[in-house]
Amino acid sequence: MILITLTVMSCTEKIEIELDDDYTRLVVEGNITTDTMKHSFYLSKTTSYYYNQLPPKVSHAQITLTDNQGNSMLLTEESEGEYCTPDDFYGIIGQSYQMHIELEEEISDHTTYQASSNIVDVAAIDSIRMVFEENFGKEGYWVLQLYFTDPIETEDYYMFNVYRNNILVTDTLDKVGLTEDSFFNGNATNGLGVAYFNNEYQSFEVGDTIKLQMAGLNKQQFIYFTDLNKTISTQNPLFGGPPANAQGNITNGAFGFFGAYSTTYSSIILTEENILP
């Protein structure tokens, strides 16, 4: 008992960690999709570990998008740190895009940042189905199942987002579905589970419209998203940190990823019949 008491007491020692608060890096968030819509890019700066406010936004920059056909477009800053394309912009499957950022003031000795990404094709969805598994968890789980045929000619990487009555419910990265086709390459997926919702926190009702967005990612973007998921998931040992920062594709040490992907959609209206287990 004495040994256990001494061990527990030794775990309460306060340790002061010296952190470097002076090294700031640019953070970039932005994607191009094949959807016709306004596409937004966000610029901000990293902060110190003990910073208790939102990260500072980066204004008065110039962001230019250029495709491999030589077409170029300058984004418009619509609010502080938010840079947007026109409402009718969309990416084209098979094309690659380059993002060029020019800052008004340097961050970590740099004013220029670049990245590139290409859009790969995505297969069409045959159908979707929502299943309620009442024996999973305390209150049951909702499982969104996907039916489609994966192309055999290519390695494919998928991302899944779910909307309930046109409101995004996969609104944080840990809720977004990600998978590669290694287990079903070239085959039909007869009810592949692509999204899982704990009924205790996210419920659905008869009459709800459920929409699935399936995106075709390039391999580099898929790796980035899966690495980000690892950094926010439970670590082993319990208090262990991530092995490394997620590797983005932006030059000069900036954090983030400039992505480009294709999308396809399918929707259902929930009825008593199509949510039976």
C-alpha cells in the first residue's frame, strides 16, 4: 500500500515545458471540386500552445488558381482570411490545378507559397440505404450503406459526407468516411457501411431526406486526410501524441492541403421500410 501511494503521489509532480512561441507558420485550407459552386480558401497563422483565441486570419493576400490548360483566376477576398472563386466555378475531371499564394507580409521568412492537385474520376452510385442497428451501443447505431461498382482498372480512394435535410452532419473530420478500394477493387459493394452514427448523439426520423456525397480523391489527398484522422484519434499509450504532423502539399513549410476531387451524389427519403434492420 505504501508503494502504491508513493507511486500515485509521484505522478502529480508539476512539469514546466518550455515552448517556442515565436515560430509562426501559414495554415491553408481549400479544395476544388466538380460541384458548380463558390469554392472558399482560408488563410490563417499558427499560434502558441497557450493561445486562447481563434487563430489570426491572414488578409490582403493574392491567391491564384491555374489549370493545366493555362487558364488562370484570381480569387476574391470576401471576408477576413476567406478567398473565393465565382459562384459558377467547377473543377474538371482529368485536369490538374496549381494554387499560388502571395502574402502582403512574410510568414516564417516567406511570402510565396504553392501547391498542386489533380482531379480523378469517381464511379456513379447505384443506391444507398439507411439501417438502424438497435443492438449496437446504448441507444443503437444508424449505418448508411452504399451500393456501387468499383472500377477494376484503377486504384481508387473515396471520401463520404452525409447530409440530413440538406444540413451536413459529417461536420468534423472524425465523422467523415474514408476508404480505399483494396478490399473490393473491381467488385460491387453490396451494402458497404460508409457512415456510422450513434443514435444517442445523432438521430434520424421517418421523412428525413438523407443525401450521400461520394468523392473520388487522389492518393496524396487520401493519405493526408487519414493522417489527420490519426492525429485526432485516441493514442496508445493513452497520453501519447501523434507520431508526426500530417504531411501537406504546400511549399515553404505551410500547414494544410490544397485538394481537388470529383463528386457524385445519391439521396433517399427515410420510410419505415427502408430503415428496418
